[in-house]
Amino acid sequence: MAIKDLSGAFDIDEHLVKGLLALAKGDWQAMKEMVARICEFDDEIINNIVQLILQLRKARAADNIQEKTEQTTDKYEQLKKRIPQGTDVEAVFDMLDVSNDG
């Protein structure tokens, strides 16, 4: 109902409003109908574009995980170098306590 109200208020095609909302939510499958109305792509091309976008998002997420893993490994290696043999748990905590709130 809200989509009809919004499309009527701005005199915009209801499918375009649905597509823009889908785009804002990252719902690529729901956005297909809007793309079909704006562009002259057939269904297969739109599906391929949607699948490509989804694969790129997965790849980016995997890259982010890899980057965080590398950062954690780097921090661990730095910590290993900074902690002398035999250092107790409290001394290690003090080194890691960035906020100094114990």
C-alpha cells in the first residue's frame, strides 16, 4: 500500500519505486523488474547481471575476511615478538589494554 501511495504521490511507475526500494535494501532479485523496465535487456541478461553482482559481493566479503585474518596474524606475530619468555598473564593484558580501563 505504501508503495502505491509513494508512486502516486510522485507520479512514478510503481515498479520503479519497488525496484528503487529493492536496490536500497540490496535485494538484487527484486530489482530485476525495475531494470527490465529501464533497460532493454532480456531476462537472461538481467539474471546474469544479478548473479554477477551477487558473486562480486561474496568475493568482496571473502577478501574482507582474508584481510582481517592477515591483520590478526600480523598482530599476533607482533605480540609474540614483544612478549618476553615467561611474561605473566597480567603483563600481557596490560600490553593489550589499549583503553587503559583494566
